[in-house]
Amino acid sequence: MTMTSDEYRAALDKLGINQQAAGRFFEVGSRTARRWALGEARVPNPVAMILQLMLKKRLKVEIPIWNEQARDFDSTQIWKLSAERKLE
């Protein structure tokens, strides 16, 4: 399953997440997510499949809350895909 950089950017836009958040979600660096968006690196098949499934099922990503004092993510917050929180 292939996904072009244009399709990748369009999927992120429709899901309402930026490249940095996508990098965190897929557990890659922000540079890697940016390279996918620019077409400098191929979007891995598992990433393409997850994004396409999210779009098909209209799932929304809930981004963990950033804790400025700790400069880290609140460990109680976990990435969630929620069928109850569908895209509009």
C-alpha cells in the first residue's frame, strides 16, 4: 500500500494533526514526519494503512496534554483513537 507525500499531508490535514503530532503518534522524530510530507522519504506502509483506516472509520486522534512545567507529556494521557470522537 503506497501513499504519496500529497496524500500523507491531506490525511493529516483532514485528521486535524500537524507533522510534529504525527511524528509523536507514529513514534518517529519530527524530521522523519517532515521528510514523509516533503516526499524526501517514502511513507511506510503501516503508517499509510493506519492513516487510511483512520480516515475510513472517521477516527480522531486525541493528542496528550503537554505539561509545560515538566516539559513532557503527562504520563496519564495516552494517544487514543476513539470511535465516539468521530471527525466532523
